[in-house]
Amino acid sequence: MRIVSLLLATASLYSMGVTASPVSSQALLKCAQITQDDNRLHCFDAVVSQLQAAPAQSASASQPAASKPQPAASEPSKSAPAPAPVAKPQPSVAKAPPQANDNFGLEQKQRQQAADEISAKITKVDQGPRDKLIITLDNDMVWKQKDSAYLRAKQGLTAIVEEGALGAFYLKVEGSNRRIKVERLR
């Protein structure tokens, strides 16, 4: 458990671009030896805060950098150093690069902006297996019937393909109240 805590703290320091000095490594080892969870967490927080403040302090020579966390006066135990009061670091202004999960949950809004239906002239009507219709439209889309409903589709009529629930698509012919479930072939 202690080794895991030490490794996590060191990995977080390296990921922030801060390299650990021998003093900070010793402070991390001391923090890893603390048995109480709250005290150990406070110790690690203090070390990280000091390491984050060290580059800022080296830039401005007005404050000397502290070498290790100071023990709290209210705690009698010497094995649990408490964090030194350090100012909180300012949040970074630069944004993280976009990830694949950035659009999670927005797919529905993007679909609402897209067309819910298309209309085109029927250029060709074929019979597929089991008397299913294969309809070619003038925009080079080919739709195949998936259900066994009847639809009178003839060449030259206007077909309307609309999106239904759960990703289904329905084709109807203008002037008719019937529709068939279809899937796009190309």
C-alpha cells in the first residue's frame, strides 16, 4: 500500500512536468511511512504544493523554497508531518486537446440538426428475394425493404425516406399513407 502511494505520487509529479529533487524524494518517502490515511494524504498534498511552488519561487527570489513539510504543532505524533500552509496554484488557462469522448451525449443534438427525411424521385423498382422491393432513387441511393408490408412504388413517383425510432428508416410514396421499413444498401 505504501509503495503504491509513493508510485502514484511520483507519477503524478512527473505527469505535471515537475522532476523530483532528492529533498522531495525524501519527503515522499517520509509521507509513505505514515500509517494514518488522512495524515498521509495531507503530507503528500504538502509535498506536491511545495514542488509546484518551487518553480514559481525560483523565478521570483522573494521567497525561499521550503525543503520538507513542517510538522503541525497540534499533533503530538512525530511520525505524521502535517502540510505547510502554501498558496493554492492557479488553474491553467490552456485547454486540453480534444478527445474522442468530448462529443459524448451530443450525438442526439447533432442528429436533430441533420435532415430527418429526404425526398427523391424513384428511378428503378426491382423485386428482391421473397418479393421484397429494392428501390433506386435519383440521388443514387438504393433502399431494400425489410418488412412484408405492401407499397405501390412506381418509377417516376417521389419517395420520402424518413428516420424512425431506434435507427429505423421508413420509405413512403408521396400521395399514399402507407410506408415500408427499409435499409440502405448504398
